[in-house]
Amino acid sequence: MFVWLALALASPVALRAQQVPAFVPAEGACRALRAQQALAFVPAEGDYVVKDFRFSSGESLPELRLHYATFGHSERNARGMTRNAVLILHGTGGSGRQFLCDVFAGVLFGPGQLLDTARYYVILPDGIGHGRSSKPSDGLHARFPHYTYDDMVQAHYRLLTEHLGVNHLRLVMGTSMGGMQAWVWGETYPDFMDALMPLASLPVEIAGRNRTQRKMILDAIRTDPTWLNGEYTVQPRAVTTALYILMIMGSAPLQWQKVAPTRQVADSFLDSYIRARLAETDANDMLYYFDASRFYNPAPNLEKIVAPLVAVNSADDEINPSELGIMEREIRRLKRARYVLIPISDRTRGHGTHTLAALWKDELAVLLRASEEVSR
């Protein structure tokens, strides 16, 4: 759900230029990169409008806009099955653009790399409520339907099958919220993919510290008198409180100590983060994308997942703490699954390790080889 690319930073200036905070697509770090790599990593983009989309809440939208970006072209095998489509799902508050960074696209999408876009049809959609897809801030505000992860998965399934002509996926990969949705994909459409790679997630109901911190954000916004039931004209004061909380949620203590080793630098670090995020955060959108996780719980149906799966977490992830032992317990329920825990090192970045492809690309290579027969 978070994007925190706290790269090795030499100064507060570099920190502000390169670091990408939690729950935010890697826009700051990627903007310069996209300019430098315009020929290599500029996707084709489009929108698909789903008519009369019905949400699991019973609410509906006459038109649901789904934005997406793609690289490459789809290919079919002799049976007419799409054989090279890769779906990559973003985190909470992000968009498909968060992957257009050197640490992700630059490691995976180039010539000869694992997801070489000359071979694979890579699809980067914006989830409901995110990016350029339909969201509360478009105009409905708090009257926007209350979507869930199940709704987001269903919408992407329709985007693939009704608009992009994809009837099978070579791989479903996701980071954080996208990782959680990868579990939902695996049990909702078990025969639709050859392999699954959820990153920075757990396949159980969101509870404990994770849930209480989310509820703090929801309560802060909903109880703020300046929220005005979603009909504000100026962003509510509670957005700052919410940003404080999510900043802690996505933190990496070891790296923070390095980039903010003194009181003055730490204070500047916090002020810079809040100032940058306030300029691009909408209270209603934030409220909705945190609330979307309320019914997430793939645990009862994990045995429905049949595709080979590799789950990857990092030991310094404050959102999915390794000491809980949850993944070790649940992964045993899948017949073709493996769990990889990346130990804390100078290279890991807490929850945001999910976007540092160099740290887990070897596991992706193993997964692709293990599922290769299925894809033919």
C-alpha cells in the first residue's frame, strides 16, 4: 500500500529530491527519470469506461472510468489464450505510474530483463479511487460509492477481458495494496493466471496495529468539523494528522536515522514531507482508499489459489511485521507457494522495499521458470 523509496541520501536536498513518501506514487523520484528515459519507459495510456458498474455495497456508478498504461503487445498461443500479459498492481494512494522508476522499470522492463517489454505485455492500471481512474475528488465527494478491494479486482478483470482483450495472465504482481489484491485475484479467478507475486502484504484480515492506525486516519478525517461531510472547499485540517500517521506507518527506522541524524535535519525532513504531500492529497480520496481495505480477508479461501505463488516481505516492514509469524502459518495452506523474507540491510527500505526490484528480482526469475510450463 505504501511507496517509500528512501534511497541512500547524502543530504536534506537530495532527500527532498529523491525520496518518495508512503502512500504516494513515485512521482517525485520518477519525474526526472521519465524525462531521461523518455524513449525507454513511456507507456501507451488509455481509459475504459464501464457502464453501470455495481459495487459490492449495492451502490453503482453509471460510468466508471478505469485508466491504464501498457507496454508491449499481447500474444496468443495456438489455443487462443493470451500468453504474455503481466498485470502489476499499485499500492494505496498510488497509481500505475509509481512503477516508472529506475528502481522498478529500469530493473525489470528493459531489453533482456525479466519483464522485457519486447516480450511481455505489461499492464499498469490505476485502481478505483486512484490516479486517473474515477475517484471521489472528481465531483461526487462523499457520495462516491464505497468501494472495496473486491470491487477493484472485479473492475480490473473487466478492463482486461472487455477492453484489452486479455483472457489470461502470465503473472499477477502487486505491491502493498496491490499485493493484497494479488491474493484476491488468485482465489477469485484461480485459472486466470500462471503465477502470482504479492509483495509487502499478508493474506489475512487487516487487524492489530495495522487496522488501528488506519482507523486513526479515518476517524481524524470524519470527525474534523472542517471536513463538512465531504463538501469542503479547502482541504480539512485533519489531512495533516492523517499524513503524520501514514508517515509513521511506512517508516524504516534504520534508514530514517541515516537520512535524519540530527534534530534539525529530522524536523526539516518532517516539514518537507508534510508540505509536499498537502499539495497533492485530497481528504475524500484518502478516506476512501483507506476504507477500501475494511473487508479484505483472503484467509478463508486461500486453498482456492492454484497458481504458483511467491510472497515477498521485508523484515523491516512496520506494516507487515515478520515477528507476527502470519505468513509462515498461512503459506503452508497453498500447494505451490513459497515465502521469502528479505533481511534488514543497508539496501532495504522498510515497507517500500517492495518497489526495489533489485532486491527480489531473483525470486521473480525462479517463479517465472517454475510457472513456464503453465504458460505455453
